[in-house]
Amino acid sequence: MRRPVVMGNWKLNGSKAMVTELLNGLNTEVAAVEGVDIVIAPPALYIDQAAGLVKEGGNKLILGAQNTDIHNSGAFTGDVSPEMLKDLGASHIIIGHSERREYHEESDEFVAKKFAFLKENGLTPVLCIGESEAQNEAGETEAVVSRQIDAVINHCGIEAFNGAIIAYEPIWAIGTGKAATAEDAQRVHAFIRAHIAKHSKDVAEQVIIQYGGSVKPENALAYFQNPDIDGALVGGASLKADSFAAIAKAAAEAKA
Ligand code: 13P
């Protein structure tokens, strides 16, 4: 049985005051929630502050981050390394988010290097994959997600997916309110798991596959009731303690 993982990607949102308010609220909301890993990915600048607040809440929340470099130190101006993230207490690191693939021109191969470097440093990659609206309409969803996963398999080997997380985020569903139906998401998740199973059944069986894209308290349970949807990567709704907690509770309830 896979333990669900619900992760909040705060993206470029936050201030010292906001971090304090959101995490104090979340600590209270999730104190009694069992059976789900609840992860937050604040902007890198606020991870240290968040770590202190997570500790105050009894470490019920797990700390993550939104990106990493592929070096641990050196002349790489502006970057943040796995070693630094680990030093601050972050374990679950988002890579390959469509916003980075698009605005920073990150290639499948570059994302695969990040995946490998996170594993090397003992961190958990949260690999985002997903198709654009045009690719979806052209019936290319399976081809796109296969290509994105194959880049990692080719670079790191299938065993690298042991303990890793995949987040299926159709780009057209991100921040649009136009979420994929639970049925469509389940179909793609089952395809992703079967694609991995072609290389290793054991790896496919344990890998966490989250859905992301306009997940809200109102639609969360319907996703989690599907066998191959093991959690969610949440953007907008993770910025409010009550809505993010409601999504985490829905995952715990559905997978209990
Ligand atoms: P929204 O939940 O705001 O659609 O964002 C999803 C996302 O991109 C999480 O990484």
C-alpha cells in the first residue's frame, strides 16, 4: 500500500508574515491528521524560517523546495544546491515543473540531471511531467509523459524511481480552474505506472504518482478515490491553511 503524499507548491508567493501565519494555521489544522505525508515547498528564501515553525508544530509537516541546481557549490551565481536544501531541512524537491521548463527553458535532459543529483544527495525528487493544451488536443499526452519519464530512465536507470515521486500536471489545468476529470487523470496515471512497470514491476508498484492542476478541497477526494492517484501537488489552494489541510485530509480519508 502506498502512503499518499500531498505537497503544497507555494511558487513565488510569501513574506515573513505570510509564512508565519500559514504555518501556524497549518500546524493546528493537521495536528491530528494521520496516514498522509504533508509537504510544503516555500520559496527557498523562506525554508529556514519555515523549518523553525514546522518544528514548533511537532514536525507534522515535511519540508520541501521548488527547484535545485546540479552542483553543490562553486561559481554558479544565483543557484541553490541540494546540500544547502538538506542543510535547511528540506527533503522533497520539485524538479521539472512546467513553469521552469517553459520560462527557464529547462530540457528533459537537464531535468534528468537534477533527478540524478538529488538522488546522489539523498533527497526525494518530485518530478513534474505533463502535456500542454495543444498536445492534449492532438492526442499526444501519452507520448509526452513517456518522453519526459524516459529521459530520467535513460540518464539514471529505472531503480532511481525507488522512493521518488512523479507529479502528473497537465499544463492546461495549472492555475486555470480547469482541472482534469478524476477519470482522465486516473487513465494517465495508470498509463504512467504501466510505462514504468515495463522496466520494473516493483518500482512501478511503489512509486508515488501525484495529480496536480487546480486541485481544490471540492474536487480532491474524487482524485484520491482512484487507485493510481497517490496524492496531489497543489498550487493556489496550498496558500490557505484550511484549504490545503482539507486536501490532505481527503487523501488520508480516501487511502485509509
Ligand atoms: P494550481 O493548483 O494553482 O493549479 O497549481 C498546480 C501546480 O502547478 C502545482 O505545482
